[in-house]
Amino acid sequence: MKRDRKSVDDRQSKILALIQEQGEAKVEDLAHTFDISLMTVRRDLQFLEEQHLIRRFYGGASSLPRQHSMTRAEEIAMYRELISKYAARFVESGDSLFINGSQTALNLLQYVENKTISVFTNNGYALGKTFPEGVHVHLTGGEVRENVMVGDYVMRNLLTMEADKTFIGCAAVYDNGEFRYDIPTEIGINESMITRTKKALYILADHTKIKSRSAHENQYGSCTYERPWTLITDEKADPAAIERLRETGMKVVQIHAERKG
């Protein structure tokens, strides 16, 4: 009996290997290749399908798509894309927006579909990008540092601008409600537009940017804002940090990756 089970296991392993190599195989061809009956082939294919190793179709079977294990960088990029896409639902036709130097925030414009909006931004990545037809982008100008426009020229131009909604990104969101920026001069720029935002403020930050505030951590480049914010992050953000952020009064939305299978 053990020998029979082993021979069945060996045959099924060979059938699986052949299907994976060729992509698919017909029942008749498998019967001929392994010198077994059509009924035996069908029984083997049923077993392999029950093990989630192949997919059967009428008269044969095919291999399953190979599962791709995402790298950490790919996972972060996926969540940032999902955050951008989700943020776009808060944009209404006729809105005027301010978007800072965040690529995640800028990317939401790809998902506004047929809405007509005006966008003010100091984001250098906007140059050379193609946006939907109804998206009208106005650059602040200024000194470019790491693809972000900063300096007095930006500040002077912002004095003439107002926004219905502001969408920004940052280097970190601390669990006490502080935001950190890698370019500290962005603080003044963001504050200027926050005071000129009439409706709603959104911060876009993937889970790697949600952090606990350490008493020993350098606070240079961090700030807090008195107005209420909506944080859009993802399911992998530290639950304890998210809870503390909610306790500060911040509204938190966590998006989830689509699950397949």
C-alpha cells in the first residue's frame, strides 16, 4: 500500500510539474504521457485542484499564476497609491486645492476623474506630469530644493491664494499630533495655506510615517496645527499610535489592500 501511495504521489508530482512547465495540459495528453486511464488523470487533477495547485477546465487543467511576494519597497509604494486613490474621493468638482511637496498628495490628482478643480502647489514633481483634463495646476514658483519650491517668493505668492481643501504629506506623523518635515522651511509654507483653507485639511501618510514621539528625539522641523485634520493612512500603521492620534481629536482613516483569493 505504501508503495502504491508513493507511486501515486510521484505521478501527481510529475503531472503538476508538466502543467506548470507548459502552462496547461489536456486530459488525453496526460493519459498518453503517463500511460494511465482518463479516469485516473481526472482523479489526479481533482486532487491537485483541491490542493490549490492547478485550475481545471473542461478537458484539461492549467497552472495557477505564480504568487509574487512583494518587497518592502513595493508594499509601501502600493499603500501610497491606495492612499492617493482614496484621498481623491474627498475632492469635489469646483474645489480649489493646495498640495504641498508630497508625491502621495500630488498623485491623488490622477484619480479625480472628470471633476474640474484648481490646484495650487509648490511641488516640483508636477512639472512634466499629465493630469486629467479638468485639473488646472498653478505652481507657486520659488527656490527648488529636493523638488519642492521654498523661500520668500513662495510665501509672497501664497498671500494671494485661498483653497477649499488642503492635502499635504510629511516625513512623520507623531502620536501626539505633531508633523515633521525633512525641509523645515516647508512648515511656514504649509501654515500659510492652512490658514487660507476654508473647508477641510488632510494629511496623507503611509504606515512607515506613523511614529511614537520619543522624548529624546530631535524636534527640529516638527510642528502642530490647531485646526482639525483627517489623517489618511493604511492598515499597517501602529494601532497604539493610531489610538493616541484619535485621542488628540484627529480623524483617522485606514485604507486596506485588496485581498485576492
